[in-house]
Amino acid sequence: MKTYKIINIQIFAMLLLFTACDSVLDSTPQDKYAADIVWQDMNLIESYLLDSYDRLGIGFEDVMLHSVTDEIRFEFSWGPETYVTGEINADNVQPWGDRITNWPEHFNNIQRLNVFIANVDKVLDGAQDQAALQQRVDVLTGEALFLRAFAYSMLARDYGGLPIIKEPFEIGDDYSSITRSSYEETVDFISQELDASAALLRGPEETEMGKATKGTALALKSRVLLFAASDLTADGNADNELVGYQSPDRTALWSAARDAAKDVIDLQTYDLADFGAPDQEAVSQNYYELFRAKDLSSIEVIWGKMYSKSSGPSNQMNLWNGPNGNNNWAGHNPTQDLVDTYHMEDGTEFFDHYEVDGNGLYQNISNDFPEVNPYTDRDPRFYGSILYDQAVFQPRFSNLADRDPVGVYDRRTRINMENGEVVSQQYGIDTQNGPVEAWNGSFTGYVMRKFLDHEIQGRDGNNDNAWIEFRYAEILLNYAEALIELGETGDAADYINMIRNRAGMPDFTGDITEALRYERQVELAFEGQRWSDIRRWKVLEEKLTDARGIDIVETTEGGNVTTTWREIIAEQRNVFDKMYWIPIATDELNRAPQLIQNPDY
């Protein structure tokens, strides 16, 4: 992978800072130079565009989008709780803007990209090899169109209809006439941008890893049109034209979503990675390894972001999310709600075999799976995604190696009793009463395994696993969902089972819509799609209930050992209708008072 210097461009001043180009430094001040020089040098042009990639807001962060869903209870008392407790408003839009990229950040990037698109072909003026240079300009233009469409897609997902701005602003321009386009107009614009982008971009074999390809543009189109066809925006009940279609043609919308996914499939460029099914143990390990990969070379990966331990973008997913007993922060805590969603290995539902009694205790009621431990015999993706009590992860530091020689995630409290009296009590290493940074213990009793790297110990360094933004499994699920909505359930079942069988699971039984929604939840867990899904299915009130966790106690008395698993409430939540969309911040409305705020804000 090439190493680039990221160039920071002041859009309105039109000055570019900190370059290592000797020819430029010979003729201009060494801290800046006029923008017209940028458009004469292909290396500077490419560096400009790389900075816009970095500004998209994708990838690993200390607070991620799944923190506002039923997948996660975020540990720290800042940011996501403003949303999940229903307190988000125009004066306090956390975590958007505070932690999650939002309105001003995306529009700043759109302005940068508008400048790029308006100026990039200036490099052709007077060039000797026009044909070769034109090919490079075309690809770069295709990338810029994709990046602009991506920024708009993120905004449309959060806010609905948007001001559509295709030309760069200049100092002194009048902004008062800029208004929000309808949601329909916004989706049409994004779709057209992606068609134009796909026509200019090339396949992965001709593209530097990490840059947009034809498949990347088509994958984003699939995601955007799936959202647009769904109940949130297209059931005919949208509050206004800014947050949905006023006279939707559902058949046309679902057909467009189906065709967009099929366009990616028809490229025949991507495939599902082989996880080693039907060996379920191999599946869980290989599923985990897909998200520990250091690059984007997997046949399943369509596009993402790479990281480095030493230079360029970096992340600290182990530090942010690993167990506190390994000197980490355990930031994103998987909920009991998610854990209970994972099916048994035979495809039956968890609550076909377990129940929660009146005291909140998990009890086995199964004739087929008699283990009292509720973490046994589950969908292999559970083991690849979540660290649960006694799951093996990594060795401890030397001071705890004697207590935990295997290196398990230890969330249970151990009590020794004699004659009905407690004689000793020891808290698990990774609990909120443990011996290492107890305040960083998970509130739910779980931490993510997915996205972590067992070879990175504590705070020894940065992670360098890649973030996967688009992968083929999502496209197949997009396609299946559109087929279901169009009544083509036979073909849809084939694609759902393709995902299940790759994961070592049998064909689904029962309702096909529920099967599709199950696959999206467990296959794409923590990948940033859940918030969109529970909104576009209009089940936010049903799913964003109080976040549950687990309390585990192992009691030894008279040589007998008993273990109990009791559900707890890890976070109280409130959901209101307005939370299907994010408010435009008051600061932004003060700058552009002609913009209409989202409903109920």
C-alpha cells in the first residue's frame, strides 16, 4: 500500500498547506501555496482526494453507531445515552457531532469535493499525454462522485431530505435561497451520482486497495435504495416530504432496490468467504478472523478502510472495547437482548430451550440441549462476535497469570459456603468489582470479540485490523429482502440460506421475514447497519427497550457447585417517535434559518 501525505485544504481561503513538493516550495512560501498550483500537479490532486476519504467518518471510533441500538449498552456516561434515553434535541445532538460524524462535517466534505469536481480537469490543460491523463482524471472524478454520494447518503440516513449542492461556494455567495430538497429528490440525486460514479470507476484488480471501485458505488446504491423502499420512508405515512415519499410506488421502489443489489451480484467480482462449514468451530473462528484481517483482500470485501500501527490512520479497538481485566475500557457492551437472539446450533430459537423465571434466573427447559449453561450449542457467529463468561480470549498479564492461566473472560462471582454461611467471595477478574480497573467493567457482562485482536495485549499498541464498510453478505441480504417484499420468496429463501449455510447453520424454518431480519442482526452485528434496520422496519419502540445484562454467581458448598445466570437491567431507555430522525442542530439552523427542522424537534 502506498503512503501518502494527507493534504489539508482551506476551502474558502483556497490555500493548501504543508506539502513536500520541492518544485512548489522553490516558487512559493513553504507553508502554503495558491490553489491553482494544486490543479496542475496530479500527485497533489490525488492527495487532496485522499483527505476527503479520511473525512467520511467511516471506520473504528471510540463511540460507534451501534452504541445507539439494542446491540450495545455504551459504558461511559456521555454521548450515546442522550439518544437512547430520548433526551436528544436540537440543542444537544450527542453523539452526532460529538462522536459520530454529522451535518456540518459531511457538508464541509461535500464542499471540498465540489471544489475537486469543478477543478480536477484543469490538469489536462497543456498536458502532453492527454489520453492517459484523461483516464486518470476520469477515475478520480468517479471516486469524487462516490465520496460525495456517500456523504449525502449518510446525511439522508440521519436527517432525510437535504440541500443538494453540486457547485462549490465562494466567499460572498448568498446562501439564503438554499433549502432542503424532498427525501425523494435526495435519493434520486444520490442514485444518479452513483450511476455516474460506477460508469467511471474500475474493478478491484485495477484499483489501489482502499479506494472506491465500480462495486463500491453499486454497493452504496443498493444500501441507499433498500432504505428508501422501506416502511420508514415509503409506507405512505411520512410526516412530510422531507422524511419520506408522499405518493410512494412501493413496487417500483422495491424493484429498484432489488435491481441495485443484483447489479453487484452480476459483477461476479465478489463471493462469500469460506468459513469452513459445516465445522461450526471453524466457522466461529474464521468469522472472527474476517474482521481481524489487516487489509481488504478477502473475496467478500467490497470496500473499507485500512489502518496502520505506526503511521497513517490508526485505531485502538482493543483498548476501547477489550476486557477491563486486560487493562482495557470495555466501552461497547453487547446486551443480553442480543445474546438471547442467537439461535441454537440446530436453528431453533434460544427461548425454545431456556426461560427466564420470576426471579430473573435463566432455566433450561430443553430435551434437546440439556446444558444449564446458556452459552452452549449456539449459532457459531455468537462465538465469533461476543466474549461471554469463561470464553477464551488472551493470556493475562503476569500478575494475574496464576489466577487465570487459560486467559478467559471472567464475569462470575465465586462464593464458598459452609453450613449455609458465606466463608469467602471472589469477584471475576473482568467484573466491576475485579482487581483491575473495576470502573471499566462491562455493565452487561459481555464485551465484543468481533473487531478485537487477541494478539494485542492491553495497551501495548494500536490495532491495525481493517474496517469493512461493504461486504458481499450485506448485498445478498439486501437482495433477499427486496425479493421478499416483491413476493419472490422462493429466490429470497435461497439467498438467506446461502448466508446461513456458510455460517454452518441449517436452512431456516418459519416466517421468511423473521429469518431475513435474524440474519441481518447476527451476520452484520456491530457493523453499523442495525440502527438503520430498526428504524426502516419501524420497530424502534419494540427494540430499543431497557438494555439487559447478566449477573453470574458460582456457589460451592459441601463439594457441590451450582451456577446461576440472572438477568439485570443495565440501562433504562426511552423511545419517542421523533427519534426515527436526528434533529438539525440549532447552531446550523441559526446559520441557515430557512431550513426546516425535522418533525417533533
